[in-house]
Amino acid sequence: MTTPVILFGVFNFIKNKPKIYTLINDYVLRVIGYRRRIS
């Protein structure tokens, strides 16, 4: 399976760019909060 390798590469890429990581983290938290409000 190549999926874990791709995810690992993406993770390393994001780890090297803290601004992108912060943006994605903020977006994920918003999506999770949005879904919690609906259900």
C-alpha cells in the first residue's frame, strides 16, 4: 500500500511549513466543531 507513504510525505512537508500546519489545524478544528453542532 502506498497510502501510508504518501501520508508520511505530506506530514513531513506540513511539519516543515508551520504556517500551513496552523491553517490546516484551524480548518480541521472548525470542521469538527461544525459537525458536532449539526449532530
